[in-house]
Amino acid sequence: MALVRPVLGMAIVVVLLLAIFGGGWLVGRLGIGAAVNPASLTDLERQFTERMREVTLVGSFTVAGGEDRAPRSDRYDISSVEKVGDNLWRFNARMQCCGVNGAIPVVVPMRWNGDTPMIMMTDTSLPGVGTFTVRVFFYGDRYAGTWQHGAVGGHMSGRIEKQPRKDQ
């Protein structure tokens, strides 16, 4: 009986440490946590966050195998974009896509090629949305890329438009 208490105490400590680590990982992966201090952003990163504040991505997408059909319209309202970790960015977006109809924070891996940011996801699971492989780049007032969701994929492109100010 004297040995049971120390072993049980050690097991509880291990479980608590695993829960804390797992919770921290989950918070970081889902983008629930705080954004990176804006003062630590590079000039390009800061310009991107400013450019992507209160914008709408207005464009279209195609589905591979349906090239004879017209592209379908696509729209994502973005209130803000924040860096939340090394190469992880949270897009605070409102969308009607993939079973989502409303606002959702979407954390995606994003890398820079020179002055061009690119979302680079490979078989990445977005909670409540699904698993995607995506390459989308942003340049000036445009975006373009490829997407794959299960067996379905295609291309997407469009304009980045500033949303009208609410006080106008």
C-alpha cells in the first residue's frame, strides 16, 4: 500500500502534464490563442495584415473534370488576418463553403516567397470544415491557386476588395 500512493501521485502528474501539453497544442493549432505581437512582424507581414483587414475575396472556382462548365462564384469576407505562430496565420473569415455558413477563425500554414504570401496546406484538417490541400497566393489586389477537398479539386482566383466602411 505504501508503494501505491507514490505511483498514483506520479501517474496523476504525468496525466496533468500531458493534458496541459495537449491543450496548448490544440489551442495553437486551432488559432484560439493570442496573435503574435504586431511589433515583431516584418514589414511585409505587417503590410499583409493591413491589406487583409476588412476585405472580401470575390472570385470564382472551377472543379476538375468540369472544364466545360462555367466557373462558380466564390466569396470570403475577411475581418482580419493575424500571425499566430511560426508560419501559422489566422484568417478571421465569414464564408458559405464546405458546410460552414458564418464566421469562423481559420488557421492555415502560410509561407513567403519573396514579397508574396502563399497558403500552403497539404492534407490539413480544418475543424468543422474538412481536410484540404491548398496552394493560394496573394499579390496586390488579387489571389489565385489550386484546391483539393477529398476527391474533388480545382482552381480558384479573384480580387481582394476593401469592404465599405460601416459609417458610410
